[in-house]
Amino acid sequence: MTKKTTYTRHPAILTLNGQSQHVDRIEHMSFIRRPCSRDDYLRPGMEVTAFITKTVDISEEDFDKLLYEDDRSPLLAYEGEGGHLAEGPIAAGLLCIEMKSPVGTLLVDPEQGGPYWYIAELP
């Protein structure tokens, strides 16, 4: 029997740049930099609190681009909507977009430039 990890979403309000925003909070999410394969999800990642700012539906093709290809195109429309929350150099939380597809759900911080971004997969 495989142990399935469950995550509990909690509604929260964040104040960023003087504006309040309703988000969902999931604590103890393990994020990794853009994975090269599905096996990368088995490696330990950066454990932080995820703050989900929006949920979008994506195609299976875009899901695969985010997971397996060096292709940020599914994230281009969301640049500037991510970010880390910290009191110093270590992130305590990430602003994320929940990306749902027919094959799975990802939490993505689209803040990073180039081929790097932080990503977590929800069961």
C-alpha cells in the first residue's frame, strides 16, 4: 500500500503592496526548481507555505511542457504574479498559480526568469 500525502487548503488574506488579496494557503509544500523528469518529484525540495493566488485550467500539452520541456510558454501570461515571501534570504512562502490539467495539478511560482521556476505537484 502506498502512503498518499494529503494537503489541507486554508483560506487566508495576504496584504501585498498595500492591497489585500484572498488566497488559499497550503503549508509544508515541497517545491523544486523546474523538474527535468517526473522522478525529480521524489527528491527532497524546498519546503515552504504555498499561497495560491489563482487557479487556471491548462491543457495536457501545457502540463507536459512545464514538467518535461525547457518551455516557459504556459507561464508567460502570469509573469510577475509569483514571488517569494521572506524575512531574509530564505523563502518562507511562495505566491503560486494552481494549474489544473486532465492529468494532474501543479502549483507554480512563475516569478523566476529564464528556464527556472519553482513547481510542486499536488496528488
